[in-house]
Amino acid sequence: MKIDNLDPLPVKKVQFKLAFMMHVPRESGCYVLTAFDGTILYIGLALKLNIRFKQHVDSLGKVKPTGDGKAVWFYYLGYNEKNLPKLERTWLNHFQSYEGKLPILNLINSPLG
């Protein structure tokens, strides 16, 4: 599934490289790692997007190539902290209904609560 299929669409993006961390805000939000062509590889949430960005850049599991491509873009949508789980779940449900599985780098489903 491509990033353009998500609703609401996360329109802000930076390259998924440490040098671009300074462009990621220190706010809560949901984010998506995609391959160059926009194929979704991972969906997540963060209380501080910039810190989560750095954690992922430092993680071999998120930077190595996958069968669906290599993470090149970090898309994000600033969002109210209280509603983060709902947005993440919405995106994951949409992906699962489209693909029949979780994104390749999501190892577990997000909590329902």
C-alpha cells in the first residue's frame, strides 16, 4: 500500500537519514516509514517525533533493506497526544484491510485501548 492511501494523509516528510533529524519537530504525532516509491514499511506513533526518528535511524532493523524496499522517507503528522493511539490504529487497520497483513517492519499490532 502506498502512503497516498492513508487518511488523514501525513503530508510532511523528511529523508530518513540522521542529517535530517533537525527538521523533525519535537511534538507528538504519528509517522510512516516508506520506501522511495511511497510503499509503506512501518506505521507508528511518538510523543516526540524527533526522538523517535533518531531511535529508528539508529536501529538496524529499520534501516536495512526489506522485501518491500528500504526506508527512505519519514512522513509525519503532528497530532494531539491523547488521540495518537486512535490515529495509529486507524492507519494500521486501513493498511491491514488493504494488504491483509501488517506493514513489513511492524512486528506487532498496536494496543486497542
